[in-house]
Amino acid sequence: MVMLTPAMVTLAINTGIDPLCVIMTMSIWAQITFLIPAIDALYLITYQRGHYSICDVLKFGVLLTIALLLVFTAILPPLVSLAEVL
């Protein structure tokens, strides 16, 4: 994420989007690893031992991702406007 931040800030400034909103969105989504078990060591260990299948990962990961997308869509704009006031 650190390597993408300058490029995304430049892109946000050139397109007229608030860079703070872009950085907050990047930091939130960088931490979400529900759909790809290969990103996190804990997911890899439990997946290799056969505790769940890739279908389980996709089924619950899609539901969590949709729920978080709805929550972040509702919460992120007020947070950005609050940060601009402070």
C-alpha cells in the first residue's frame, strides 16, 4: 500500500477527488483478506490442513465483503468530511 499511495494521491488530485478519501479507502481495503486465503498466514495454515474448502472461503468472503462495502459506503463520506473540518 505504501508504494501505491503517491500514485493514488496524484490520481485523486488530477481527477478532483479528495486525496484523504482515497487514502482512507486504500487503507481499509488493504486489510480485507476475506476472499483470498493466500494473503494471510493463518488462512494458509488452516486451509492446508483441510479445515475448509475454497468454496467456503468464497461463500463467506463474498458475504462479508458485501456487508463491509455497504458499511464503508455509509461511514466513509462522513469521516472524510469530519477530518476536513478538524
